[in-house]
Amino acid sequence: MAKGRAGTGWLVAVAVAMTVLVSTNVWNPFPDLWNWISTSGPIADPPARWQERLGGSPQHVALLEQHVVIEHRDMVEVRSRLSGRQIWQTPADWAAVAGPPARTVVVAGKLLVKGYQVIDPATGAVLRRDERAAAVWTFADYLLDVACRTPKDCQLTAREPASGDERWHVGLPGMGFVLFADNPELTGSAPPTADRIAERVEPQPMPQLLGFPIDGRVYVVDTAQGTVLPEVSPSRRERIIVLGGRVIHSEAVPRDGGCGVTVTGRDAVTGDEVWRWRDNQLGTITGGGCDQRHQPTGSGDLVLATTPDGRQALLDTGFGRQVLLCAPGERVAAVDGNRAVVRSADGAKFTGYSLDLESGGKPKALWNRKVNAEASAAIRGKVVIVVDRGPDRVIVLDTTTGKVRRQVDTDAEVVAADANGLLLGQRRDLGYLAFD
């Protein structure tokens, strides 16, 4: 009996070991059998235009006009948007996309290795290489890279992404973040998050001002002029946020068992106060000590705030105006440009709004839609992506009319979307849905 139990134990151990080796792609003695076991069904109903099984679960996916850029843990690949067919792949620890639609490029590199390469998404050809840069930031109109001669002597350069032609460069006294990667965190805002909808990684226009945190100070760069503006030294109770062409000081001090917050927007050149908000919290506070360790949530020049009576509001950081004030219990589900989606207090309805950013007038309600209380939303250009529950489904709405442009039953995640289509991802499966 003892021998029987021991033999069974060895069989179990061998079975477990084989399963681990096969599932991690270390060793596969039965490729056809394993492919049959791991084959997935349709990712959506009605089916996607195309569905492909990747070599691993992607980290980020970017949807371009003609291509799909997929960042994996150790490589980047590009597929055809029309067919899903793989066009090329190359080893890389990180990858990003930069440039306008007609000249979009893939920027890729290795962790802890200086430099990067710029790749043509259509062919996989390397357009140029850099061997000095310690970090890059990618935008729809520029690529920024930083190279340091010494730890306290660095140069930030703005380039045309594809050609590498220099537009301007400025000196910075070091770099205060983790290097050798793409898009390190600056002193701006973080985009809104949504359940089962991935953060957008397609490049956006470069802001007028960028704030670089270096050795406890913030160095503000005017990207239009290519100049460094006066540095800002925050006090112990302050967090500096660079948004909407302003340098914003958020000061939080303990008061009456809570935190008293004063937010001021200042001219980046003179430091003069332009506007002031009292007791509007920007979601930066962590814990009871009024420490501000979180980035505020926002989009473009807009930032999400909580008013003294607990209501959510969207504030224009350029002019200091309130452009949207939620009713008690309502929550901002999505915001992008001059559009916002608000969840009702009972969670059962989404309302789409048009925001008056020109004069700060009253927002206009455009449409309503009943949703599950756990539904999430994101705005991608001219469409609103709604991921609903009970049943699980993805609904694509026109931002202005609320009209349904596409609806499918699926429990997959929306990994990328634009005005013409979206990509669904579920583990290693990727499927494309067009809106036409």
C-alpha cells in the first residue's frame, strides 16, 4: 500500500510538472494536443471581424489607422488592423507610439539600457537609433528624449518623431525619476480609469507646459517656446501640478480632524496668482496626515475635484472655472475634451454632457442610457465605450446623440478603441470590432 501511494504521488508530481512546463511554453511535447486544449471560442457575439491568438498576454495595445501595436513583456509586434495578420515583431522591454497619423512610429527600447530605436509600423524597418537617451516621452506631435552627461547635467530635446529632426533643446539639472523607459511620470494629471477598459496609450498632443520633478523641485518647460521657466519649490504641505498652462499649488493642512485645502493657479512665468479654489480637493490626499501623494484625475485642461459638500465637479485649470457640477451622489464616469459622462446617484443611468470650455457656461445634457450599477465608461474621440453588466456586453455610443453604433455580448476587456473600431482582449486572444 505504501508503494502504491508513493507511485501515485510521483505520477501526480510528473503531471503537475508537465502542465507547468507546457503552460509556460518552456516545453511542449504535444503541440497539436495543447493547441486543441487551449483554443478559444469567439471573443464576442456577434463575432469580431477577426480574432487572433497571441503568443502571450499583452501589456498594452495601441490602435492606429492601419495597424495594431502590441507591447508584450519582452517584445513588440505589429499586426494589420484590417486582417489581424502579424506584420513584424522585435525584442523590446518597452514600446510606445509617437507622431501624427501620417507619420506614426513605434519607439522601443530595453530596460536599463540607454537609447531607443524608432521603427516604421508598416514594415518593421528601423528608421533611426539613439544610444544616449535615458528616457522618452511620446506625443502626437513630438518625441521628447533626455540624455545626461553627468547626474546633474542633462539635456531635454524635442524631435520630430520619425526623422529625429531637432525642434529645440533645453538644459535640466538632472532627472528625478526612474530612467531607461518610456513616459516616466511628470507633474500632471492621471487619466480616469474604468473597469474592463484599458487606459489609452495612443499619443496625444503635447501640453503647452510640462513639469519635471527633480530633487524636490519642479522644473517647468514651455514646450511651445522651448524654454525652461522659473523652477518651483513646493512647501512641505504642497503638491505642484502643471496643467492647463498653469502651475497649480495644492496646499493641504490638518484642520478640525480633516484637511483644509487651498488650490491656486499661477502664471508659469511670473508666479502671479490667476485663480484660487478653497476646500476643493483634487483627490491627491492619502491618509490622515494630509499628505498629497496621488496624482489628480483629469483630461486635457480639466481636473476632477470634490467640493466642500462632497459633490464631484470638473474644473478648468486654465481659467479656474467650474464647467460641471454633479448633483449629490452623482459621479463622473468619463471625461475627454469637451465631453463627459456622469453616473446617476442610484448607479442605474449614464448621462452624456457637452461642456462649455469657451465661456464656462452651463453644461448641456445630450443623452441618457440605463445601465447596470457596475457599468463603466470611457470616451474615445467621437464615441463612448460602455462596458455593461447583467448581461456582460460592450456598447458603443455616439458622444453627441447617444445612438448605438455597435453592441456585442462579451466578458472581454476593451484594450484599445478609437472612433472607427475597438479591440477586445481576453488573456491571449485579441479581436477587432469595426463600427461600420
